[in-house]
Amino acid sequence: MNLGDLQRKDIVNVEDGKKLGRIADATINHSGLIEYFTILDHKFWKFWKSANEQTITFSQIKKIGTDVILVEI
């Protein structure tokens, strides 16, 4: 699975069932490992407003499905 595949999936918080947005970017450390993903709210996906950015780490991802990524925030 590549980053483009992940960017097409909705991010959903398992705590409240709320859609958080989609992955917009990934930050990679000097070792080549992903430190965190940047997600944007659906409403602002096309406009890229940094005020609506949120980050998630691999440890917050609980399940990657065919259509959604479940996270615990």
C-alpha cells in the first residue's frame, strides 16, 4: 500500500464515529520512517487551510479498511 492509496480513505475516530478528513501529507524522519500523517477536514480539502490540519501517528491507527482508516484520538 502506498501513500496515494491511504489518501483516498476517510479517517474516522472510533471514539465518537466522527469523520476527521483525509490524509494530505506524511512527515518522514531522517531514518526514512513515517513520523506522522497530516489530515485535513473534508470541508477544506480543496483549499488547504493549515488551521484545519491535524496529525495522527501510526500508534493511533487501529484499523485500515478498504474505505476508511479507523483511529483512536
